Amino acid sequence: MTIHLTPAAISTVQKFLEDHGAGQGAGLRVAVLPGGCSGFQYGLNIEDGPESDDEVLEIQGLRVFVDPFSAQYLEGVEIDYVSTMMGSGFTFKNPNATGGCGCGSSFTV
């Protein structure tokens, strides 16, 4: 499985991990959840470690956890962290998505 995180996304997550005293095995969970205005929505969460059935990716020193359900929708996704005058946050470019909505965190496949 391949997930791409931009340098800005990696830096932001690593800073969050450091600021909140996350342990050595901690990492970023990337998930796809049913819901949102287009059918699915992305979820990001810091977790102490992976679940037994997670795929664990190592991306430039950052551990990324992906559950089996989410993995089928996240192949090739790019996660970025952007700051604009309107605010800042994570964005997703998903080659598997066939549609989305204005919020940027909901998609269809």
C-alpha cells in the first residue's frame, strides 16, 4: 500500500506528536469512515500504536496506521497540510475518488 504525505504534513504530525508527548510506538491513523455529504469521509487521529490487523507504513520516520477497510480506498492518496488566509488543515488528493464536495474531507468512489 502506498500513501503519500507531503513534507508539510509530516512536519505537522511530528510536531503534534512531540508537543503531546506521544510514546515511541505512536503514529498517525488514516481512516475512511462512512458518512459525510458524499458517502465517505477521511479521519486522522494520533494513536499510541497499531491494531493487530492494521497495515503499518513508515513514511520518513512517521508511523502511519491503516485498517483493512480503509486501505482499499486510500491507495495512492496524497495528504498535505496547507495554510491559507481562510485557515489551515489537512487536504486529501485521492485518485480513487469519483466525486467529492466543497468541504474537501468527503468523497465518493
